[in-house]
Amino acid sequence: MTSVLIVTWDGGGNLPPALGIGRELQARGVRVRVLGNAIQRDAVVASGLDFIPFTRGRDYVSSEPRGTVDGVLGLVALFADRGIAEDVRALLAEQPADLVLVDTLLWGAMNQLEADGCRVVELVHSTAEYFDGNARGPVGMLARMRGANAVAAARGAEWRLVTTRADFESKPRPDELHTGFVWQGDPVEARAESVPRVLVSFSTTVFPGQAAALQRVLDALAGERMEVVVTSGAVDPADLSAPTNATVLRRRDHSEILPTTSLVIGHGGHATTARALSAGIPVLVIPMHPLMDQPGIGRAVERLGVGAVLPKSAAPARIREAALRLLSDERVRAAAQTMGAQARQRDGAAVAADALTRELAAT
């Protein structure tokens, strides 16, 4: 049986596209195993895939509180970790894989696996240009100090799967396969309610100042004729003061909310943004961290006319103005609906699986 090993880590929005591709491959008769952080077990098993936790690789839990410096250094240590490659070696010794699909940020593991002669395909879970810039920037420099070469990791992979739309890149490269959005469930077209519903969802990863930014959104929407549903993720609902038109939940499956949602206010995580746009819903992006892909996702949303972006420090009045404008702007809504209709034509996981199975059949 053809076999694929997916290597991932607990980064939040990086997991859904990996699982979507894994499920699609498994449905086509490919044996799929997923190697990652222990905390990912339940999500992977719920997707019907075999899970193996790191034993030599560095453990990581994205929801643990961290300061800015500690957060960056902790991520760099994970990205540069070659213990993950040792876990891969052990698994391949037990049962070989025809190729290894590795998260784009696991640079140390990719360096080592490529040196070992493994067939590595790089899985890019947001825009490729963001990760290329990240590899050349401060985070990549810190990783090089720990012995991992981020730029060489991308160059050494056989090819790259980029699980977003090509028009989310300012200059897409011809050597990358952009799959389009990978579905989380079967997306349906959103239908607006008579009283608009606004979904507010920031990251499940902890970022400094996230609770304060979320409170400013709640303050901005207080008293407006709308129903506000907040999934607070990394923020304890008890730390927020909710107005009478808002419900704050730690977690709720967005598939239960999006079909009747008119606007999503998010942090610019690619997975959340893609899910909203797949339903044809405009997005207001308020990035939580300047070094993440979130500002770039916000710029793409604004450039493509399907939403807007505001800084994390935006005052409630400015957030209120942007939200009301997006709710009433028919051009933005039409552009989001067009993008949603395109996204619902074909799951990006199927596009990725087509390419991977062709590659496997050719060798």
C-alpha cells in the first residue's frame, strides 16, 4: 500500500489543511500517519487518521501563555528542532513511507530529512511569500543560530503545496501548487438574518494584548442592532465584559455559526479567514502579531475587496465604523460571495491529493 507520513506541530490553523489532505489521501487508499505534538492527538484521531506523538521532538502547546520574547524563542526552538527528524527516522524504519509531507515551519526536521534523502514535500498552510520572508527575516536568523537553515529547507523539498488561493500572494511563483482553500467540513453559502450576526473569533494561540483587543471589539459593537457571537479561544470568557447583544463562548464549531453570519471579525489567521470567505462572508481582520502571517492576510483581504484590516490598537469607534461599513457595502459582499462560490466548487484537499497521487504514481 502507498504510504504518506504527515509531520506537523501544534500551531492552530496549520492543522486543518494537513488533516484535510490526509483524509482525502486516505479515502483514495493511501496509508496516512500523522506525527505531531501530543496535544494534537484528539483532533487527528477524530479525523480518522493514525497519530504518533513526538518522543524525541520538542513538545509544544500553542495555548500556553507566553510573553513576546519567550514566545518567539520557543517557536524558534521548535522550528529548528532536529529531534523531530529522529522521530521520522524511527517511524520510517518501522514502516517506510513513499513521501513525507512536512509543515513548512519545521526547518530543522526538513534540513535533516532532505540530507537523509527522504522524499519531502513542503506543506505551506498560508501564503508562501509570508513564509519565504519569515525564513529570511529575524526568525529565520535565530533558527540559523540553532543550526537550522530555513531557506535551504524550502529549496531542498521536492516541491511545495500551498493551501491558499494564488491571488492571496502578491507575486505567486510558478513552481508552487496553490490548491485553493482546504475545506473544514462542507462549506455552505451564508444567508443573512434580519438582525445581522457577527462572529468574532481570535486565535487559540496566546498573543500579548489579545484580551484587551477582544474587549475593544465587544465595546465597539455594544448597543448596535446585531447579534454578536464571540469564540474567545485563548482568552478566558470570564476576563471579558460582554454587552447585552453579545454571547461569549470559549469554543464552538464555526460550522454551526457561519451559515447565518453576515460578518466575521478575526485575527487574520489563514484557516479562520478561509473558512469565512468559503461561506461568502466579508472579513474584518485585526492582526494580533506583526511577525505572523496575519497582517499579510489582512492586506490580501483588503486588496481583493472582500473585507478590511485594522491595527490591533484600533479604538472601539474605529472598529464600529469598519464593521458597519462592511455590513452595508454591497460591493464587498458581492466580492466575498463570488470568492465563496469559487471556493465551494472544489476542496483544496482534493487538488492537493490529485497532485500527490500523480507524483506517487510516477515513481
